[in-house]
Amino acid sequence: MSRRILATSPMGHPRGSRPAEEQAQQFRDAGVPATVVAEIRSDRFLVVVPDQDGEQQ
């Protein structure tokens, strides 16, 4: 299982995950199946899409 990271946003952002969610929505509007995940190790929200194998981490 792997994923491709399209964008990141810090977890400490005053608006929380909203910036990452807005970026993901822009990708979805363009036809890219983006989702937001929290990566605790890097303290960031990641906007990701599944890699070609169709699975997501």
C-alpha cells in the first residue's frame, strides 16, 4: 500500500485541518480523488491520493 502526497499543512495551523481540506477539495473538483490524512510523526496533515495499485495507506 502506498500513497502519493500532493500537499501538506501543519497540524498546528490556527484553522486546524481546514487548509488541507480546502486543498483536497480543489483536487477533487479537478477530478483527482484526494483525501486528507494526519501524519503524527511529521505533525502535518497530508493531502494524498492512492498510488496506481489503488490502495491507500
